[in-house]
Amino acid sequence: MSDLIDTVTTLATSETGKTAGAVALGALAWAEASAVVGAAYFKRMIPLRMTAMVGNILGVTLGLLTGNLPNIAKHAINLPLNFSRLREMRRLIDSVREANSGDLNIEWLKPFMHPESVRASDYIFRKGAAGSEAYVLVEGKVEIAERGVILEPGAIFGEMALFTKSGKRTASAKALTDVRLLTITYEQFEQLYFQNPEFGLYLVRLIVRRFEMNHRDEELESS
């Protein structure tokens, strides 16, 4: 064993060993740079995060070998952040797949929504107004006057204007009692859509199912 250690030590301190070490460090530095640049070119978030994590691992390794503490700190901090974002995106996709395969629900959207309160008799939105948000009723009762419908907690409403050509509200929503809502904006929908095309595909399928359900309800009311 001591002979092996002496041989390795001799090789490492020789000109050949130094040259090989320099070449290895150069290759590692190029690999790190390639991973960082490559991550910037990905449009899908999952490949982007995975490539960024590879770059972080290479960056930490290079920093340890060269004693570059700022490089070590930068990549050591970014590695768990990239891993956390990757895990969140995978969970999101799994949740949407589950929602798409089962009954229509919006549980998977709740982490991206924001709370809002409306007083009794106030309008949440009026017919003809520009739509920018969809709502989930958490507590209280809401009336859709033009349809004569009373919404109970758990109902989603106001989403249609986000996907129509005019972007206008097709009916008014009025709070019959003090209500608590969860809201999500069109911009948030759009961000989620473009962050991962696979998510966008399942989102479109869910919205289409929503249109189909509303159309079926209207047919039943008119018959």
C-alpha cells in the first residue's frame, strides 16, 4: 500500500502529473460552463433544473479542487434550490395528471391562488366587465344573477372570461353573504402554462372538460 501511495505521489508531483491535473481541471471547468449555458437554453423547466443541478455539482467539485470558496458557496446554495424547484414541478405535474384522470376539481390549483374577502351584497364582478381572475368560493354564498344560480363553498366561477376571445364576463356574480374566496389571475395561468408544456396540455384538457360540463348543464336547463 505504501508503494502505491509513493507512486501516486510521485506521479502527481511530476511534470506529467501536473499537466494531466491541469487538463482535468480545464475539462471540469468547461463541463461546468457547458452545463450553465445549456440550462439557459432549455425552455422546459424540468430539463432546465436538472441541467442546472449538474452544473452545480460540477461547480462545487471544481471549487473544492481549486480552493475557490465563492464558487463553492454559489453552487452549494443553488443546488438545493434547484432540487426543490424540480421536486415542486414534478409534484405539480403529478397532481394535474390525477385531476385530469378523475373528477373535475381545482385542488391542485389552490397553492397558486390568493385569498380575498367580499362583503354581503357587493358584486364580485359584473356582466360585460373585463375578466382577469377566476375564483373558488371558500365560505358563504354567491349568486350568478343571469342564470339564477346560487353557488356554495367549493364552487369555481369566473374562469370562462379567461379563455374567451372577448375576455368579457358573461354574467354577474354577487355576494349574498360575507364570502371568502381564492383567486388566480390569467397571468398566473399563463406562467404555469409556459413553465412546462406538459402542464399546459393537462390544463387545457381540464378547461375543455369544464366547458363541456357547463354546456351540458345549460342543455338540461333548457329541456
